Amino acid sequence: MPATESDQDSSSSSSPAASPSMPPAKRPHESQDAEDAPPKRPKTVQALPSYRLSQEFWYPEGNIVVIVAKVGHKLYLSRLKKYCKFFMKEFPDVPEQTVAEEDGSNEQHSEARQNYVLSGVSIADFVEVLRTLETPLRFNAEPMSQLVALSLLRAGTRLKCDIALDAAKGRLRELWPTTPPDYEGQNAATHPKDVWTVIDTARKHGVPEVLKRALYALLLKPSAWERPPPGQKHARPGVQVPTSDVLMLYHARHVLQREWQALLFVVPGESGGRCVREADAGADRCRVVEKEPRAMKWRSTLIHNGFWDKGAGDVIGYAGVVAEKMSAHAAEPAEKRVWCTLCLHERRAAFLAAREKWWGMLDELFGLPQT
């Protein structure tokens, strides 16, 4: 006979699960294999700070969110590991085949699998690396700025990214070559703070070949490193040059200015060079013959042209200017010149040779490593 609704109610009310007199169901015993198995490693959950989404680098198919300065960048881990040894070391156990394809075809990995907080790099520097990885030829149309080069150098060192490092070092070598500068320099950074940033960054990140040119540029900007006399305040333009570097710059300037003075006051024809002084030698001859009058005339020329003052501030650059002036003066008509062509050419060669000599002295004066 089929059970009625009351029978069903009665039977359900007396079920073991509802009866308080029934003992509770016993928990099934785990198998011996399960007991012998090593305990599972607890899954650690790292408390991550909240972050804003990057407007420039947020790939929907990305599989890792790299957080820098509380800004999240959703990226492809495969690309980061390919170009940055830092990420290869941080994620060594992530096989390449489990990483989302960059075209988004691997839908099971369309959501980021993990977040990673990257420290030791600024967001501006990190973004420059990402831009370089995204567009390797970005600097073909427009040369890299010094600011970007320094960013790539800092971030490339932190991430061990050879593409960024090679691009940064190559550009800095172009901006700060190992050749002597022209007068007033042709450096990319003219403000003392920019020059010091190049020096400090190059020292920290291993680009010693740019230091000579950069330190010489700083030497030409004494307002950035000179110490004021006792009792006087001197506002330096935001550059905190270490005392050891200040002493080095003082010494280098003293040595170079002494060299400049010794060269400058050598009268044409007195250093063993040939000189045409005879009256019957034609128009191309020195108009002043006697030693003392020649010395006075030469000193008058130096003062009139401002050679001492201009050269004392930039001996290497201005030595090239004096050499050019000697050439220009030798090209003038002989009747308008005080000095013969041989004397002027001898002085031109002396200033060019001194320029190379002084440039070579900077390695020791600046304490630079031998390359």
C-alpha cells in the first residue's frame, strides 16, 4: 500500500539524520597511503597592496601583473623571461608551454595567474624598459634622450635586461664620447645637476667610459662644486657632490691651469721652432725681432684676445680655439701680421699637442680605471 503524505512525514521525521538519539555518523578513516603521504605544502597568500591599472601596459591576455609603485602592469611572463634574466630567476619553474600565448589564443590563461611586486626600480624607469621591449626600433627615427638612456641603464641593471642595457650604454657613449670636447663642450647635459646625474649613474651601473667627459664637464661648472669661503653662504644648484670629488676637482683644475699658463706664455719662436726675422726675407717675416719686445708683443696679444681668462676655465676646449686662431692669423696677408707663418704654425701645433696631452692626464687626475 503506497505511503500517505502523513506516513511520509512520519518516516522522514524519524530518519537517523534527524533523530537526536542516533549517534552521529563517524568520519571515514583515511587510508594508510594517505597517512604516509607527505603533508601538502600550505598555500601561502601574500597580502598585496591595492594598485591602479596601467593605462599603457595592460594586456587582457597577460598572465602576470607586475606591480611597481602601486601601479599594476598586466604583461606576458614569457616575454619578460625571454629578455630579462631577473624574471627568469624569479620564475624558474614556470614552463613556457603553460604561459599564455601573446595572441590570446590560450584562453585558459586569459586571467593573470599571479601578481608580483617589483621593488628597487621606479615606475618611470620600468615603463621605459617595457616600451623598449614593445618597440625595439623606437629610437631609429628619433635619437634616445639622455633621460631615457639613464632610465634604461638603471632599470636594465635591476632587471638584467641586455636589450635595455646595450641601448642605454651605446647612447651614453655617444653623448659623452672619449674624445676631447670643443670649447664650452658639446655635452648633452648642460645643467650641473644633469651632469652629476650622469656621473653618479655611470659609476653605480658600470659605464666608466663616459666618466672622463662628464667629470670634465662638471669641472667647467665650478658653481656646482666649489665650497664657499668661511662665513659666506653659497647656494649650489641642487648638486650634492661628495667631498672626495670636490677635492679631486680642485686639484685637477689647479694642475690644468698651471699647464695652461706655462704653454700660453711661450713666445713664438722660443721653443725651438723656426722663425723668419731677417728683413730681406720678404713680406712673410716676424715684424718684431728682439727678444724682449717679442715677449711684450705676445703678452699684449694674449690680453687683447682674452686667451688667459677664457682658457683658464676650459684649457682643453680653448686650446683648440687658440690653434684655430693661429691658423686664421697665418692665412691673413703677410703685411697685416706681426708674426711669420712658421711661428704661427709652430704655436698652433704646440696647442694641439697640449690639448691631447691634457686630455690624457685626466685619467690620472680623475682617478679613472685603466681601460
